[in-house]
Amino acid sequence: MKRMKSNRRQPVQKSKRAVLYARVSSKEQEREGFSVESQIKLLKAYAEEQGYRIVREYIDIETAKASGRTYFGEMIAYLRSHPATDTVLVEKTDRLYRNLRDWVTIDDLDLSIHFVKENIVLAPDSRSSEKFLHGIKVLMAKNYIDNLSEEVRKGMLEKAEQGIWPSVAPTGYRNVLGSNGKRVIEVEPDTGPRVTRLFEWYSTGMYSLKQAAARARADGMTFRGSAKPISTSSVHKILRSRIYTGEFEWIGKRYQGSHEPLVSIETWERVQGVLDGRHTARVRGIEKDFLFTGMISCGHCGCALVGDIKKEKYIYYRCSHAKGKCPEPYVREEVLLEQIGDMLDRVSLSPEMFQWLRNALRESFTEVRTDHDTAVARLTRERERLRERLGQVYMDNLDGRIEDEIYAALTAQFRDQERKVAKELERRHEADLSYFDDGIALLSVAQDSKRRFLEADLAAKKHVLSVVLSNCSFRDRKLSAEYRKPFDILVENTPHEGAAEKGGRGKKAKNAKWQGRSDSNRGPSVLETDALTS
């Protein structure tokens, strides 16, 4: 009997899809073995071993301290539009993101991230302790990068002390090259007079913020570099800025600027009175540094809560009424403190967990220090090479092998390069001193945070609030806030909470396991020794 062929198809195993991401941030990294080619080779070998099909490759060769890398953005767009691809293969943590915004963007997609060289996988069902430790290290890396930028900040501070606005010109001004060779600001002929008129209109107290913004748009005020009409929030920012008086504030200190003012100090003061709801001018005395200034907004209208002292000892907060009347009444600072304390009480680590995370940071710091020392060694060798070249051209000039003009040019070139290398070495050393301490300090915030907050001084209280909470608002005598990363992980995944949240991609159910082994079968999931290098 002839055997009939079956038309039934055999089941086909669905391949696992992944995208590959590689990045180098400088030519020096290319020379030191961080080349794109070596990263791609490593990631493709891993994909083949783990059974992944690479559907896209994204390569960035640029400095990425700030968010906005070309191919990083394209990768995010692809992952959002192709939910079937939920895995990213990358060499190391620092190759994927270098700032908090990148981290938040990746985390919101609930992807599986394979850090191949570190032998780590972070997935939606990874242990909460792994995610929290990873977040602490991202914050440590941000602090490290901030330290490396110290020289830039010093240069900007030096300009401020000379009365020169050290940043991008605000609306109404433009950046130009001054007679001293430094970039300064001058009045922009078209926009400057419009800013002056805006202050004059609003200082009368006859306009709401929205009405003043509408009149400014009717007057032709637009965003710089585009024809888009200026927004109400931008108008509010302009009216609050002291720079239009000829003075400006930089890193908490006031300076007398060398630029031309657009409004008088008296007009600016009247505008602040209107914005704060004080429709009659008064002489300003010493300003009280209130704890919640600039940190809490009104839940009704979005304006800032401002502090007042009653009977010379009681502190109250109220809506600034910048957008008009608001139904939210005054609230005592003690009420806000109690509710803030309850929020901080949810951010807590047991002594055992604190010690476990501290040990994990210490282990990872060893690897970070190795990478740091490699960079320092390279810079040291480069400095010695430049010094040798300086000595060589000096001898060549003495022996008559090169002319004086060539000698002078080479000497200037080598000395300039040597200064840059020496400055980079100094920055590396300074940044390294606090790297591990930064991580421990961040962990300490989560250890008995409520008690530490209540016992701290004003500056320390503000620091804790800025690190742990964001988007604080007060409405109907109830305070609401969001927990910053990675402290949101502690709140959502504390050991005693087993309930999971439901949702689509970017809102998957949270795994309440804290230290238990992850069930992911997509690769290694041990995070205790991962390292975030600079």
C-alpha cells in the first residue's frame, strides 16, 4: 500500500529576536580596545550561542554624556514599534546609557538587557535587589561624569564672577564674541524690546499670566530659531528671571552682570509681587529659605507653593496664585512634614540588605577602579611621550637640525597637548576619590530614611527630598509625589508586598521577589558583581 504524505506541518520553533547596540565615545577608546568591531564580534558570538536572531544593529561613534545619540534614538523607536523584539544585546552597562534619561527610557520599555561582557541579564522578572543595585550604579556613574565635568563648571563660574553670563543667551539677548575674546550676551534688536514691553504690561497687575502671554504672542514674540509662538510657561520663566535687570544668579549666588539691562529693578520687583499674588509693591527684606520652596506645586492649578511665616514662628505654605485665584487653603509645614515622612518610610532597607548591597558595590568598584587605572595609565604614558618630544625638539634646535620658527611652533603644540593631558589626569583623580562614597551615600538614603530625614538639617533634608521624590503636588490637604529611580523599585517591590500591577508593554507586572533567584532562562542573571565603568 502506498503511504500517503501528511499535509500537517511540523511546528516551527519561534526564534528569539534581539537588537544589537554598540558604542564608542572617543577615538581614544577605539585605540584602547573598545572598538566597535570588537563589540560587534562579541555580541554576535553571544547571540549565536544563546539562540538569538539579530534583527537590527545600531552603532554610535560619538560622545554620549547627554541624551540624543542618533542611533540610540532610532533603536528606541524601533523597539517601541516592534513589541515582538524585546531583547537588547550590549557589551557593558556604560555602552548602553550614560545618563538618567537614557536609563528611564530603556526601563519603561520592560526589555531584557543582556550585558554580555559583564555576564548579566536584567529582565522584567529579575530580582528587585538586582534592579535596585543596578539603579544605584547608574546614579554613581552620573555622579562620576558630573565630577569629570568639574573643569567646565569652574570655567563657567569664573565667567560669572567676571559679570559674564556663562550660558546660552536667554530670550531677548544673543551670544556674541566680545572685545575681550570671550562670548558675552547683548540685546537682540527685535526680541529685546518685546521683553521690555512684556514686563511693563505684567507689572500693572491688570493681566493674568495667560493674558500677558497672549499679548506677547500678538506682539510677535516667538521661540528663538523658529516661528513658533512663545508659550505661557516660557513667559512665566522670563518674568521670573533676574537677568533682565542686569544682575543674574548662578549656582545660588547673585552677580552684577556686564550686559545691558532690559528692565529696571523696580519693575522686576513689581512683577514678582504680581506673580506671588502681592498686588501692591513692598520692600523685600531677607528671604527665608523654606524647606519646600520650589519643590511642591499646587494640585489645583500647577503653581508653586510658597512659604510664609505667621506670628514670626509658624511656617505656612500656600499657592502662589500666579494663574489667578486658587481654592487650596494655607497648610502648616508640620502637615507636609508628616506626609513626607510617611512617603520616606516606604523607602527602607533592612540592615542585612544594606550590607548585601554595600558588599556588591564594593566588588563592582574593584572592576571600575581597574578601568579607571587603565585610563590614568594611558594619560600618564601620553604625558611622558609629550615630554620626551619636547626634549627631543629642544636638542634638535640646539644642534641646528630644526629652525627656530619650527621649534617654537612644535614647542607650543606639544605644551598645549601636555596641559590638556595634565588637566584630564587631574579630573580623573578628583572624580575617583568620591566614586564609591557616592554609592554608599545613595544606599544610606534608603536606610531608615524617615528618621534620618527628620533629624537632618535644612540642607540635608532638601538633598534627601531631591534624591528620592519628584513631581510633588498638594491638593485638598493631601500630598502626592513620584519616587525617583531607583527608589521606586524599593516601594514597588518591598519583600512584604506580593501584589503585582497589570498593564501593557512598559507597565508589566512587578515582581515582588527581592533576593530570590530569577526564573529567567535567557541567560545569566547574577548582578552582584556588575560594574558600571566611566
